[in-house]
Amino acid sequence: MRKRAALLAITAIVLLVPPVLTVFAQNPVTINGAGATFPYPLIDTWRTQYQSVEPSVNINYQSIGSGGGVKQFLEKTVDFGASDAPLSSSELERAQNAVHIPETIGSIVVSYNLPSVPEKGLKLTGPVIADIFLGNIRKWNDPQIQSLNSDISLPDREIIVVHRSDGSGTTFVWTDYLSKVSREWHDKIGTGKSIQWPRGIGAPGNEGVANAIKGNLFTIGYIELSYALSTGMPYAFLQNREGVFVEPSFETIQAAIESSATSLPKGDESWEEVSTTDAPGANSYPIASFSYILLYKELTDNPSIDHRKAETLVNFLLWAITDGQQYADDLGYVPLPESVVKLNQETISSLTFNGQPIVVAAGGQAGAGQIDQRLELAALAGVTTAVVTSAVYITYRRRKSRFGSITSRKDISSFLVKGSPRGDRVFRFIAVATAGYTLFLIVLVAIATFAGSSEAFVREGFNFIVGTDWNAVEGRESYGALPYIIGTLASSAIAMAIGVPISLGIAMFISDMAPRKLTAPLSFVIELLAAVPSIIYGLWALFVFRFWVRDLIELPLYNAFGGSIPLFARTPFGLDIFTAGIVLAVMIIPTVSSISREVMRAVPNSQREAAYSLGATRWETLRMAVFPYARSGLFGASILGLGRAVGETMLVTMVIGNAIGLAAIPNTLFSPSQTLASLIANEFNEAVTSFHTSALIGLGAVLFLLTIVINIGARLMVSRIQKIERVHE
């Protein structure tokens, strides 16, 4: 036995030593960043190319949107942030030591899906685009659009607007341009990373907007030029300030930057007023912009950065703004001008670590940070080896005296018998603790949500519940939850109306009608569907199912009843509350049907036999003997399905259309909407101001109260049903 233990210890050490030595040999460093989707293709290219320059350096960049990048930068959870919009004055107050490093230049294009204009070249002006997004222009053949494109026959179809559902720097640049070219947009909407859209459907990220445009005819939206080029999507030629229709290209974007960015601030100064949209010059494309990397000038302000990571980060940035610019052109970006590169180099050289300029160790020699990290690794290796050795020894000792402490079955049973005081005390403690845990958890959640949402409720009052505005633009912030309460209830009602009857039908078939050989496999399949993650349902719905719903259900209903029944009087495009309700129904069917099946199986066979003996048919037996007996259980199963539908997040976010404000209140089955959960998912990661964050937590508080009300109502209904059953008995 001792030889076996020694052999196990030696084997463990042999297995541990090579990975530890490998770590010492490679000593990798991972730089974590997050933010704008705009530069993601370029940063991802940098990631792969820089591996050939520094194999031990890993760049981990998450394209979560500019708002999310700024939030994580301010919270210091990443090594660097990335944003298409410079930090605002309120954000700079929270990060007074921040610096801006322009990493690349890109542009935003107006993309569309028009069968009559399959290629690029549709002509549009700034005021016309603003009117489309404001809802003043609703048809493709509107005279204002047709007059700009006299050589094209535009269709008499409704324009479907697609916008970002998440907070983004792309939206900031887009709204900055619209605010310059449209007084109405400036006064009503303004400029921001997250705004209250007057109309349209929302999609997360440039990828989401691009997919929504490609997947639906007669759509229009804004995406980065790089995404349009990589996906082959058509884009419009825009009229610039000089009245010239300009195609977005390397030359026109560079001309816009050169004419508008003649005097840039230093990296550690405010860039809030820097704007390169609507630039002067006959050859300037009107929607061009920098994208920024955000850092702290004193890198120790970020606790995740040690000395070695600081050196590595500086090396990477110096490479990215110089050698890394060679990859920009092929991806649809414009390399930085020499003047901007020089400005960036000055900014990077001003970065410090513990107040000292960052000096890159030559020849790969380890600096203080490297030595510290290696000491940590050595300590970790020692502790790991000690733990493994101890575990082997303890295993050996336990095997030797495996049954030493328990001599007989009588010793085991004496602890568990009812009369044992010790066993009774332990059992009582476990039972009370597990029961109290539920109450404790509910109280904890309630305290956290209501404390976090206090600012929103104090500033908005009862209007937070009944208000319809949702405007996150700084200086215009106003939040109301009513549209999303309605969206939550409406989508859940559709899901219940479709899902519950189907679930009961499945349960009836399995419990009372299916052949015995088919019962087990069918039950297994239903339970397997219940285990499928909601994100899988969401992806399937987004890329496959919504097109089936649109083409096979929505369009026939619209063509048949759209002109006479208001419920169907909107052009369907597959991303709406009806699709969300159907997919929610598909998701809750396995849960409701599985529970209903077990409830119906629990009905005593004597009930069925009595009905059959009286000459009842199978349907009559189910209706008069089974359903009355199982009524409360079936109702409980339906409430569980409702609870899952009300709280579902990712699936709904993908297919409901993500409208904002009044536009989120559905007036037809084919209207885009948004739920409480989907709005939280869309915006929480990008919420920077405390008011915005509090409002989103307030939505969580409303959803919490909504679920409590639903459950209380369900309990009352079950009690009433049980009383009625007892009266009939």
C-alpha cells in the first residue's frame, strides 16, 4: 500500500513539473480590453499579427459596445477600454487621469435592402435620413427620396428602420451627424450612445444590425463601413456640406479627417468637443470618425496592471499605432495620419507606473514585475505540489482504516433513529436552514433591487411606473417602465395562449392515449427539450424560425386582414412581439407538458374506470373524470410556464425588435416591442451614469414585484379551485 502511495505521489509530481516549467519558459501576458464593435475587425487582426511579433502576448478584446467599454474602463475591470465616442465631461470626472489614444479612423454608412437597388449608390441627404429615422418619411417612393434618385424606380413600400439596441459609440457618431444636419433631430432626440428612438427595430452590435438589414427587405440602417465591405452589403452615397454626393472610401474619409481635425487636444486633455462629422470639403465623406483606446495616465490607477503588463501594453500600443496601421486599409479603415501618430506617441510616452516613465526592458530581461510574477508562480507550484502530496497521503490513510470508525450497521442506524436527540437536532437544523434560506434569499434580492433603484424612484416618482419615456442622453435623462411592462405581459400572454393548450394536448396524449411503447421515448424527448438553453432557442429563432413565421403566418394574415383588422395592420418583418410570443410558447411547452403529464398520471385509475363503466368516451373521461381531479395541478403547471415566459431574457432580446419608449407599446401583433428583461440585457452593460443604472435596476424591481403578484394570484386561484372541488365532493 505504501509503495502504491509513493508511486502516486511521484506520478503527481511528474505531471505537475512540465506545465510549471512551461509557464516559466513562456511567461505569457494577457492584455484584456473591451468596448466598441467598430474597431473589432482591426483589433482582432492586430491580435493575430502581434502574436508573430511577441508570441508570449495574448490580446483578449471583447466587442461589447462603446458604452460597455467605457463602463468597464471606469470600473477598472479591463486593462484598456475602447470607444467610438470620447469621454464626456461627467465620465472624465470619474476618470480624471484618463487619456485618449486614437487607434484608427472609420466611417458609418447607410445600408439598405432594396430589390430595385441591389448595388451601392442610392443617393441620400442628411435631412432626408433624419426624417426617415424620425418617422416623417415612411415610404421608399416618398418624393424627397425619389427626387434624389430620378433614374431609379423606388417601391411603394414602408421603410423599416433598423438601429442599435445597445449603447454604442457608433450610435453616438451617427446621432452627432444627424444633430448637425437636422434641427428637429437636435431638438427632439439629441446626441448620445443610447437614445430614445422614435421608430424602428433594434439589434445588438454592428453584426446584429447588419444581419437584420440583410434578413429583411425594405430595411435601412447604419453600420460601419468595414462591416458593409466584409458582408457585401450595399450602401448609400451621401451629400456632404458642399452639396456633393460622396462615396465612402479611403480618400473621402481621409479628406474629412484632414479638413476637420486640424487642431487636436493632447491625449490627457478633454476630447469631448472633437467631432469630424459633416466635415467641410468637396471630397469629404460626412460621417467619418476616430475610434479611441482609453487608458489611465498613471497605470497603477488600474489595479489589474502590474509593471510587466504595463510594459507589454505600452509595447503593443506603440506597435498598433505604427506597424499595425498597415492592416487598416484592407479592412475598410483609414490609417492614422502622421500628425495623429506623433500625438499618440507623445501620449504613450507620458504614461507612468508608480510615477515613473515606463521603460521597456531590453533583451527580454525580467523587470521587477516579472520577478514578482515568477515568485508567485513558484509559490503556487510549491503549494500545489504540497496539496497533491497531502491528498495522496490522506487517501492512503483513509483506505487503511476505511471501516475503523464504524464497526457495525447498528452504529449508523443509531444516529438516524427518531429517538436519537443528536440526530433529531441535526435534522431539525438542516430542515430549518433550508427553509429559511429561501426567505433569506428573497429578502436579500428585494433589498438589493430596491436599494439600487432608489435614485430612479426618487427622481421619477410614480412616473417611473406609468411613464413612457426612456431617454439616456445626458442632460435629457428620463425613464418610464410602462411600455416594457406592457411588452412583458403581452409577449407572455401570447406564449400562454399558444403554449398551454398544446402542452395539455401533449400531456393528454402521453398519459392516456399513447401506446406504451411510444410513451417512454416521447416523454424523454419532451424532457430533453426542457433542458435546451434558451440561447439555443434564440439563435434558432433569429436565423431560421422568424422567417418561417413571417412568410407562413404573418404575411398571409397581413395580406388577408391588414386592411380591415387593426391587429394585423402593420407590415410584418419577423422581429416583433408575435414572433417573440410564439418562440416563448415553444420554450415553455416542454416544462408545462412535463408537469401536466405527471399530474394527470397521478389521477387514480379508479376515476377513469368509473367513467368508462358508465359508457363515457375517452374525451368524456378526460373532461369529466381526469381534468376536475387534476385541475389545480394543471393550473400550477401553467403558472410555472408563465413565470419562465415573464422572466426570459436572451431569447426575447433576439427576436422582439427592441423598440424604445412609446414605440415599444405594441399596437399590432406585428409591432416591435421590448420586455423588462430584454431592456435590462440591452443597456445594463453600457449604463454609465448612476441615474441610468438605477433606472435599469428599477426595471428589475418592477419585474420582481410582477412575478410576486403573479405567484400570489396563482396561489389564490389554486385555493379557490380547491375549495370548489371540495364543495363538489
